[in-house]
Amino acid sequence: MWGYELITGYVFINTEKGRTLDVVTKVAKIKGVKTACVITGTFDIVATFEVKDVKDVGEMVARGIDSVDGVSLTQTAICVKCCSK
């Protein structure tokens, strides 16, 4: 790392029944979250994030996303290598 790269990743979120649309709106407003999308499949929501330090991931998830009323489960995946066109 060169000191200017951001840590990127995803937080997969399950919500309590009937709470998904409310939760996705609140998650999208959390510092570090770039996008929050309602998805199909195992999880209800996926949030993409960019933060400056790995400790910021913990803060964002534990004090941010996990504290949103209606969130029942989170799973975080940090990118170790990203490629684009």
C-alpha cells in the first residue's frame, strides 16, 4: 500500500421480515457506505464501502450497520484485490 489506497468491500445484510426497505435507506446514510442495494438470494441487502483504515470497517459495521433497527445479521467481505477495465 502507498498510504492513499482505500479499503473496499461489501457488507451482506439480513433484515427482520418487512424491514428491508426501511433498513436499506438507513444503511445508505452511514459514513463509509458507498451504495446499499436490496438484492435477491441469501441476503436481503448488500452495502459496498470504502474506508481509510481497517479499524474503520469495524466501526462502520459494529456501530453503524449493526445498530440499525431491523438488521438481524451481517457478513463482511473485505476486498484483497480489485480489478477493473
